[in-house]
Amino acid sequence: MSEQTIAKRVLADRIAARLNLPQGQTLQVIQSFLDEIVDELGHGNRLEFRDFGVFELVSRKPRTALNPKTLEKVPVQRRTVVKFRAGRLLKAKVKDLIVDASGKPVPPTSPGGAP
């Protein structure tokens, strides 16, 4: 099985079906949730979702980088980035994934050998 990109709409469809809600309303809830995360991080707040993970802001120190084409030294200014640390349940869910030769995760197959 190969890695897939799952869009927000696909998640909304799945959640709407599971909860028997309109897909449009579910999509609005998901978008509102994501907007709140962005707003809170924009205000410098740390977000903690127990067992899922923590979003926090980290300040990266200024440094000198190297341009790989010209090998010229380039100054990189101090910047703030978002860091995500996976929580207990998320770590447990992904810990047994196998990584293929290209570095992409491959979910384990079922006992019968079929995905």
C-alpha cells in the first residue's frame, strides 16, 4: 500500500457519514477548528490535545546557511516556527509503520497478507 494524501473534504465526508450529519456542516466545523488553531498560534499560544499532540511556537536562532549551488554563506535571520510533538495515542498508532526504501511509511499488512 502506498502513501495517500487525504484532503479535508474526504475527512469531512467520513466524519459526516459516521455522525450522520450534513457534509457541508461538517466541513464548516472542521474549517472553524483549523481557523481557531491558526488564530491561537498567531497569538503565541500553545495548543494541547491530550493523547494526540501539542502545537507550540519555537524560536530558531539566527545562523549562517550554505547555498548548495554556489556554496556561498547566507545569513538566516531569527524566526519563529510551529513545532508539533505527537501525543501518546498518535505515537502508538504510527510506531509499527514500516518505512520503504524511499523513506515513505507503509502501513502493516493484515495477517492474511492482504492490505
